[in-house]
Amino acid sequence: MNSNWQNLKTLTSENLWLEFLETEHKEAEAVTHLQSNQTARHYAYINHLCLKVFFRWLKENWELESADVFPNAKELASIWEVVNGTAINIGQTRLVLIPHDTVDTEEFSVPQEWVDIPNFAANYYLAAQIDLAQNWMRIWGYTTHKTLKEKGSYDPIYRTYTIKGDELIADIDIILVAKEICGAETANIPTLPALSEETAASILAQISQPSPYSPRLDLPFAQWGALLGNDRWRQQLYIKRTATAPRKMLVNLNHWLTNNFTESIKLGWRSVTEFLAPEPELATVRNYPQSHSVQQAKLLNLQLQLKQQAVVLLVALTPEADGRVGVSIQAHPYGNEKQLPTFLTLALLSDSFQQLHTVISRERDSYIMLPYFHCKKGTNFYIKIAIADVSLMEEFVIGQ
């Protein structure tokens, strides 16, 4: 543990200090591929880390009857696409985590969405400082909805409520007592005006185009809040923005054959042994000459539930005598999971999205594998992993 980390922790011992696990970083990286722009990917990364480590601490330290994320784990990506923050419901009490990776703790700012959208508003707002370089997070205090509304400074340009850092309550365990003694600690907020289906459709068409920033400031707050607070419209916005986002850079597999992994590393591809235990039955892809193959793997997060179960996609290439490239594709469980979720689909699609081969996991499958296939130089293809309403796609080319 870094000595600076220890010194700062000693000076602020009333705060909650937590360290991230390596698996939490890898899962956070997988989550970022579900967003349409760099800002949204940053929100997804830091919020996923914050949620995982804080939820782990909650289960170990607070006696909870129930705790769930809001709106649910599958829809977190739709929140992080447009606004920073993550909500956790503990019984009838809601906490909102607002993570920042800056060193400035003089002020604490909360996006207006978490304060003034009635079904988003929380009882308590937790300030989370994240240091990715030193691998720690500090909950340096919390405030209440009532305090934000009555004493916070509202910024109409950036649409945030801000209070001074020294006005935060440093020890979050006080929440356990405060929620029993002080009640809800929420201020009254007006109901947002209803949007018609026609108005919502018009707004969605206006703000659904991909952009390097969130459209949260492009509309009057009353319209934006009404749209975002509606689960169906928010999901439509997310789907439209991510579906029409510029195509992600495809993976040129010919580069792998020359041991050039620079571009694919940017897209999350790593050595197989980084994600899977170095056991022969797991760390090697079957049914091809291992001594002549090149293997890479990528972690794909399925966001099926709070634990956000992930799978590892493995791709192995074998140069062949006729100039073609043999390709083997597998999907494996990740981390402590020993089996894939049942009914996971692994599919090979042509460059025109024609489905060429499909395999579906059965109960207790430890991995699934597409039939071994051959590609000529210049061939494009897609690999799709899907389960329930979650679908992820990876694009490849065998370059010239």
C-alpha cells in the first residue's frame, strides 16, 4: 500500500477508505464498451468501480435486509450514458454515489437530475473521491437531499447543486442512526410536466445522434428531467445513441500474426492468461496446432444482475499453408464462475450480418466453441454474444 495513501488515510480516519480489486478494474473496463463517447465511458468506469467496492463494503459492514441498484443493473448503462452518479436502494432509503477522480474536495457537486427528478431523488448523497493511479476510493462525506435543496448553491449553467466540503458529514455510519431519528431528510420538489408521446419522440430524434458529450444541457430541464425519469424513453435514448454511434475500430487480425497488438489493446484485448487461469484446459484454445497459433482474449460484461456476470471471448488464429487463416472462437466464464450462464449465444456473422454459425450454452457448460473456420485475406466478420436482452458485437478483419 502506498505510503502517501496511508498518511492521507491517517489524517482523515473518520472517512471510509476502500481499495479496488483487480477483477473490479477489469469488469469496469468491459462496461465502458457499452457507452457511445469518451465522457460516458469515463462515467461508466468510475461509477462501476465505485459501485462494486462500496457494495462489497456494505454487505460486509451494514446488516442489510435488502439492497439494490436503481433503476436496475441492466439499465445502469443508460444512466451513465448521460449523467454521473449511481443510486442504491436500501429498503426505503436511497443513497446516491457521486464519484470524482479529482483531488479537489473543497466543494461537493451533485447533478440536478439526482435532486430534482422525483423518481431519481435520494435521501443521502455520498461524495466519492477516486484515485485510479493509487487504486483507492474515499467516501469523504455525505449530505442530505434537504441540505442540497435548502443550503446548496444551484448552478443553472452546469445544472448542479453544490455545498462546501466542510459542510459534509464525514462518517457515513451516522446514516444508520440519522435515517431512524431524522426521517427521510428530503425536501419537497415539484412534479415535472408530463410529456406526450409525440413530444418525447421529437426530443429523442433531436438528441439521439452521437456526440462527444451528454445532451443533458441541450434541453430545458423540465423536458430533460421528464424524459430521463421515464424508464422507457431513457432506454430508447441510450439505444439510439449507442446504435448510431460511429462504428468502433475493428480488430485487424493480420496484425496479431505479426505480434502487433497495439490497436487491439486499446479495444480491451489482452493475453489469454490475463483473464483465465493458466490451466491447460482453460488457457489454450482447443482443436488447432497450439505451437503455430496466436491467442487473445477480451472480457465482455453481460450486466445480467448486480454482480454483472462477465464472459471471456477467446480468439485464436492459425496461419495455413494456402495463405488462409484458421480461426477458433470460444466463450468462457470469468473469475470464480465455473460455468457459463445457460442459453448464452455465441454466433459468427458475415460482413452483411448473415448468421453463419451459432452455438448456445447448456446447463453446466464450462465453455462453448464455434466450429473452426478459414478466412481469406480481406475477409470481414462479426462475433456476437447474446443472452436475454443483452447483445454485444465484435468486428474483425483479416487484413491484407
